[in-house]
Amino acid sequence: MEFRQLGASGLKVPVLSFGTGTFGGGGDFFKAWGNTQVDEATRLINLCMDSGINFFDTADVYSQGLSEEILGKAIIGMRDKIILSTKATFKMGSGPNDFGSSRFRLVKSCEDSLRRLQTDYIDIYHMHGFDGVTPVEETLSALSDLIRDGKIRYIACSNFSGWHLMKSLSVSERYGCARYIAHQAHYSLLSREFEWELMPLGIDQKIGTIVWSPLSAGRLGGKYRRNQPIPADGRIAQGGGEGPAIPEEFFFHLIDVLDEVAAETEKTVAQVALNWLLQRPTVSNIVIGARNEEQLRQNLGAIGWNLSLEQVKRLDEASEKAPVYPYWHQRKNPDLNPLPDFYGTLLRNRAI
């Protein structure tokens, strides 16, 4: 298993982590993700550990705490061997303080997560989304106190826009608060908007990227084909998909190219899509999910090899989208606004 440094921190993480949003199956939305219970969860955790994946990601909101509870039971006896990540911010009840990133909410949310996970500390604590009501200073001060109390070790964010993250980093610097080391972001061959602003910010500020939904809710899992019905057992058909609609012709053209590259590499479509992500600047880790051992073993086949530079370029071309303003205007002046060096990064990484 390859390990990479997470942002500007000293923490090394495996390039793949296991996401436990499939644990619990609570509510219609998360039931569409999966319904893994303790016995199966334990088998998946053990398989991950045997394969070198010691990083497990969850959130309080996943099945309203059930995911954390099941993960906590599945990791009994191995806490000192794993990296544990969870999140707060989104709604966990009907009360006025049951959502957001206020000091009141974060202290309670952290303690609730610790109890459900049956642990004394959380390695990486994410703000699941930006709270535009609570002052950033209050959020970061509360998180710093939780670090000083030994309840969390590092902080990260998720689903922030560029100005959300940059403002947070500025507040951390100004007041000496803890600093976000990573951004858990939506990124895949079908969703490359992350590259327009958040990736350049990550390069400039040394923020590591943890990728969520790398297979776009299963769209890049190899089951979707032209003129065929949407798989009935998939997340999208069962109501668990996220994000805007994807133009049909764009999608199937990309699938055609993925099929070609998969045949050339003797890998699956999903393995190619995951390997492409591992070539991108700032990407430290990809969160993979699985409803069963077979899916997990297939995803593990994304590492230990590399796409060629020519194959990466073909996938880039097939997945390229016209940027919105101001990014299309900035690209007219590449000397002033250089794009991330995708291919140079790929070649440098292979030379190490």
C-alpha cells in the first residue's frame, strides 16, 4: 500500500481509505447506499487491514449515527492501528442547535461521535460543510480547544468553496488557531469542477485532497452502457445519487474511452477511473466504498500500477468540461493563471 503525506501535516495516509456510508442503512437515502451491519462490517474492516488500508471514514449524519456505531464495534481491539475520520455540521435533530459548526454544537457532536465510535480520540475531524451563520473564528477556536483536550488530532473540511477555505486559513493564521490540513471533496472523471479553483488553492496552501464519490455514485463502476437500463441495484436507481444531471452523450463518450483504456490495461472501468484520480495534484487519498467483499476487492485493484501518460491524456480530453466564469476568462491568460501541472506531477511522482 502506498502512503502519502496529508497536506502540510506530518500525517501519512494510505492512498485508499474505506468509507462507511454504507454501514447502517438508516433512512431511504442512506439505505440506497447500503445496509451493512456489524458482522459484514467487521469482515470488510479486516479485509481492508489485511490489504494495507488502515484509514476509515464516517460521519455523524450517516444513518443518523448508525454508521459510527457499527464502525466502532467493528474496530474493537485495533484502535491503535487505524486512522479514524468522522464529520460534523449537518442536521442531527430537530432542535435549533442540532446542526451547524457553533462551539455548542461541535463540543456535543464530538463527544457524541466519540461515544458511538467507542474511542477516546478522533484522528481527523471534518467540518462536513461550511456554516455561513457561525463566525469562522468561533468554529476554529472550538476545534483548537478540542485538539488541546486530546479529543481530536487534526482538522479538515469538506464541500467548502474556495473562499470558504481561504477565509478559514486566514483566520487560523491571524488568531493562531488549528489549521485545516485537508479538504474532502467531490472529484471524479465526471466531476472535474474541483480543478478550477479548489485544486490550485490546495497546491498553493498545501491542503491535501481526500476524494469522495470517486466513481460518481457508481456511474463509473462499469455497469452503465449505451441503450441499456439503469442498473436496478445501483445507488442512483434506489435514490442515493448526488449532484446535477450529467449530459447523456458526454457520459457515454467517456464510458467508451474508459472501456478502451480498460481493455488496454486489462483492468476494470472502475479501477481505471480510480487510478486516474491517483495521478492528480493534491490528491492524498481516495475514499472507496463497498457493499460487499467482492466490490472491495475490485476497488483494491486500482493500486499497484499506473496508467500511461497517453492514457491519462485521453481520459482528460474525454472528461473535459467548459469552465464557468471567471475560469474561462482566466484561461485566456495562461501566463498569469497557470493550470495545475497534471502531467509534470505524474512524471515526477514516477521518478521518485
